[in-house]
Amino acid sequence: MIIQTLSLSIIALLVSMVCYFIGNTFINLSLKSSVLKPRNVFFSIFWGIILMVSITAIAVTKFSSVFLITIIPIILVIKEKVNIESITWKVWSWYMLSIPFLFFFTSLWLQFMPYGSNVEGDMPFYSKISLHLFKTGIENTQHYFNEGLNYQTGNSAYHYLELWFNGLISKLLSSHYTNMFTLRFFTIPYFIVLIVIGLKNFITNNRSLSLFIASLLFIIFVSFINYSSIVNFGKPAWGISNHFFTRSNFIFFYFALISAFYILFKHHNTAAFAGYLLLAPIISITTAPAIFTGIVLFTLFKLILKSISKHEAFKILGYTIATAIAIYLFYMITGTKVQSRIVDESGLVGLISYNLTIWKAIVHQIVTLSIRILLFAVIPFALTYKFRDKIPSGYFNLLLFSIITAISGIVLFQTIPTIDNAYQIPYIGYTSIGIVLIISILILFEKLNNYWKVGLFCLFGISLFLIKKNQILPLQLNKSIEYNYLIHQGFNKQQIQLIDKKISTSNRIIKAGFIRAEMDKPIVYQTGNLSFILSDKLRLYPITPLSHFKEDNKDDIFNNLSQQFPFYTNFDTTSEIEYINQYIEENDLQFVFSDAPIEGLNLEVIVLE
């Protein structure tokens, strides 16, 4: 695993060099400057990734990608001509050489302290989408089921930036690593490294290499701690969640927000700030409601205070409305209708009627969550209050925007509960305040004298160790990353060897069935899907008999499945095992994963309880 991690660290450096070249060229051309002038490393890599993913997605989908819409915020950013600062080649080399070291540390961190089972369970699903984006050229979440469902779908709204990026990197590394391996052990730690590099912009001391390294270490200590537990007292029904070690999706929220936040913090350009923010709904659609609302309300608030002109306000609102309409029309024309995801089949009247019946619960959640957010926002304000006259005004604007966006997200979450994954709407606002809190600690660190800096450095370093020391899992250093990962996820040695023997040596598609009592989302949750880390050739198909379904909504789930999957369309409930065996033979399934023992099948069953 050490050799694998070292090789991935070198790949991280090479990928960074390529992305930097693309992004640095874009920045210099947009500023009409010398193409070879070195610019801010984070912004260059940021734009390199945005452009590389956008061009790849548009080309593979033949112009049917949501990344077409990046042209709108890009135009706004270019028009604003924000001077992304140039750096010396010496500082550039410090940043670049720090990337493989940061990656090595972060990768080992994620191996010793993996995500919770609920997040790790999503990794196979994400990886299959990533893999099949390139195979189907369709931006939806059906992955290989695009070929095996009773209906055809077009594009669907989701978070595709990391999936396109991962798919591209995975194609380059396919001879050595699977798509899921690349996602879990390259793409995710790589973007965390970029977060650290991006946060380094808020500590400007680059006088010496030792101070540069100390700054990066301090950022790791500060940003790797989850602060949301401070306000999640009393076991709330819906807690505040905003840390990238809580949900992997938050990594890409941080990636999108840090660039925008630095623009407002450093350059005080509200229009450019909005331009960077408008990339977030394209990167991840769940950010759209809160981001659009946050930009509009923040702009109107600044206009009322006369801190921006009417011309600038109308410009920001125009680009925001244009981006929102473009995303809506894109999905209405090419795939899932956005309206149907908001109001469900009951319609707008049904949504209003439902909300009226639970209005007390809605008001209670809005009030209590908003209070938690305001308490959270007090922390960064208090930390920097003493230095308020020495801090750029953009900092307090960031805090204001974050509060507005978080509370807007809370209100939207509670008032349109029928939207798919509505609980995720305020996450971008929670993440915004989390970033501002980190920035406030970095500002405090930079303003203190050297003795206090050492004390703060030690305080956060020791705190991180004490918080995480009991979460460290044992690893077998002489085994592969894949082996250790599966062991941590509950597989035993014999199961790993058996599965590896069945799937890792084949050069053709390997079809297997899976049996799972909870069959609500068989495209997402599949027994045995963590095995995707061993092979890109494996495909799992649902063959759970009705008798194995959990009793909750059993008939409704079965009826829904019969409309989607051919296996269930003509399912014989009177002779379940015979029907399954016939399906196995007709579809050339090789083996079966099951979450419970099952008798009578003509194939080997691997039980993963």
C-alpha cells in the first residue's frame, strides 16, 4: 500500500502540472498578459480542472452536457478582469513540490480513517456513473442500467465535476487501477489537497520555505477538525453538517467556494465573486437553490446599503437569472424536468396543501436551524473582532453571504420537502460558514505574534490528534490498498480471495446477481458493490425474490421495480426460485451476492451479511 500511495502522489504532481498549465494559460490570456507568467497556483489548477472537465464533458456527450453552461459565469469572470496575482518561480516550485507530500499524507489519512459506512456505500455508485459517462455519453445516474431498464432517460441533474474528472484520470490509469479505486484513493484525496492549497491564500506569509511549510501544516490542523458539533447539541432532527470528512460531496463545495471567497476577500469584487459562485450549481446541482437565492439576496442587501452600484447589481442579477434559466431549460429539454423534481406528482397545489398540514413543524425547524447557524456564525466574528479594523471588509461580507445562503437553504429545504434530497439544499450554506470559520482562524494566526502563533499551532495540532486518535483503523502495510479497504468494510480474507478470483482476471463483462432485503434503490445500493474496487468489468443486477423484501412498503416497492427492471416485469411469485434460476441462465449470470443465505439457486452465492 505504501508503494501504491507513493505512485499516486507522483501522479498527483503530474496532474497538477497539466491542470496548472491549462489554467495559467487561461488566466493570462483573459488578462492579456504574458502566457508564461506564473500565477496563483490554486486558481490556475482550479481553472485548469474547470476547463478540462468542461471540454471533455461537452466532447463526450456531443454538446449535451450541463458544462455547456459554464460559459455564462466564465464570461462574467473574464469581463471583470480580476488580477489573479502573479508569483515568483521559487514560490511556484514550493507549491508544486508540496502537492505530492500533501497528497501522500491525505491519502494515508483516508486509508487509516475512512468515511462512515453510509458514505463509503455511495462510492461504488459514484464510480459506476463516472465510468459510464464515457461509455454512454449521457449525464445521468443510471450508469450501466442505461442499457437494461424498461425506459430510457436523458440527462439528470447531479454532481458531475468530480465524476468527469475521475473518469478522465481513470481512463489514463485503467491498466493499473479501477475507476472506483481512482475515485476513492486519488480523486478524493487530491481535491482535499487542493482545498489546503486554496486556503493557503489566506495566509500570505511566504518569506521562507520553513514558514511556508508551517503554514500548510497549520491549515491541515485547522481544516481537518469538524467544528459543527459545537452547535449540534440536543440531538437535533436535522443537524448542521459541513465538513469534508463527513460527506465526500462537501469536498467539491469547498473547492467551488474557496475560489469565490478569496475573490471577495482579497479583491472586493462582488460581480466576480458572483461569477465564481455561479460555477457551483454546475459543479453540483444541490447547491443551486441556496446559491441562486443567496446571490440575489446578498446583492440586493449590498444595493440597499449602496455598497455597489445599480449597474453592478443588475449585472449580477442578470447573470444569475441567465444561469438559473439555462440550467432549467437544459434539463427540461434534454432529460429530467426540474419542476417534477420539486413538486412531485401531486403538483404545486398538493405541495402547498402538504406544507399547510405540517406548518408548525416547518416553522420549528426553520427557527431552530437558523438559531444554530447564527450561533455558528458568532464564532468567526468573535475570533476576529479584535482585529476588525485590520481585516479586509470582504471578510465580513463573506460572513454575511454565508448566513444569508445558509438560512435561505434552510427555508427552501423546509418548504419544498418533496424535492429529491431536499435535506442537502442548505449544505452549501453550512459549508460557507465552515469555510469562514477556518478563514477566521487563519487570520487570527497571521495577526498574532510569534509566541502566540506557536501556541495556536500546537493547540490545533494536539487537538486534531486527540480527536482522531481513537478513529485510526489498523492497516496491513504489506497488503494492497484494495485489500485493506475491503477488510475495513467488513469483508474477510476468504471472501476477498474468492471475489478477486472470479472477477479480476476476466477481460469481458462479468454479470452477477444480487439479493438485498432493502430493494428501494437497486441502482444505487447493491449487495457486493464494494467489489467494484477490484474490477471495472463487474455488473450487478437485482434478483431479490419478493419473499426476501422487507415488509415496509413491500408491494409499492415491488410495483415500482416492475416498471423499471425486466426481471420484475414478469416475476413469478408462485415459483420464485425457479424463475430466478431461469433468469440466471438466460442472462448468463456468473455468481450471486446476497445479504442473507438463500437456498435452491443454481449458482454460487457469496453471503455478505
